[in-house]
Amino acid sequence: MANKSDSPVRKVAPYPIEAQCQGMGMQFSGSIQKLTRIGFLIESSAPGLRPGDKMEVRFGLPVSNYLVVAPVRVVKVYDQIKKSNDGRVYVGLVEMHFAEADMIRNEKFIRFFQAIGQKEM
């Protein structure tokens, strides 16, 4: 049986993190581009989001596989149109903040940020 030291270490890119959101009569998936202790930026093709909208997000932290299920609210929406092979596609970059203070103090988040070398924000 091989030692753990003999097996190659596989690095995992921390971002993007795939996430699912639901609420306000819609359900969509997106890619978290940046995660902080107070919230995150998610890229999605779901139109119609507005500041103040309340949703629930579900995603897993890379490597630890810690599942996050939390209420969030939309803070800002940055609309953009990107070119694709099929023409133009709407893509929104949405800033969402966690609605519960428990997420800000979450020990799993703190360990995740330390593991990837990201300064806590």
C-alpha cells in the first residue's frame, strides 16, 4: 500500500464555485466568482433580479465539501451582454449578502479562506 506522501497532491482551484439559488418565484444556478464572510459575487444568466430580493443559496466549499445553505439578499446587480457562438447572451454579476450573522462567524469559511490564502473580508 502506498504512503500518502507517495500520492501526488492535486490542487483544486477555489473559484468559481457552482451554486443554486431559489426564491422570488425563480430558481437558477450560477458560478460564485468571489466569496467573503459577508457575501459573494455570483455570475448567472437569470434576469430580473433586483436589489432587496431575498433568496436561498446552496453551494459546497471546495476541498472540504462543506454544504452551505443560507438565506441571502441581493445587494447589487451588474448587467452585461456577452458574445457567444449563438449570438449574444445576458449574464448578470450579482452581489449577495448573507442574511444571518452566523455565516459571518462560520469557522468553515475562515478555514477555507486560510487554506486558499485569501485575506478575510
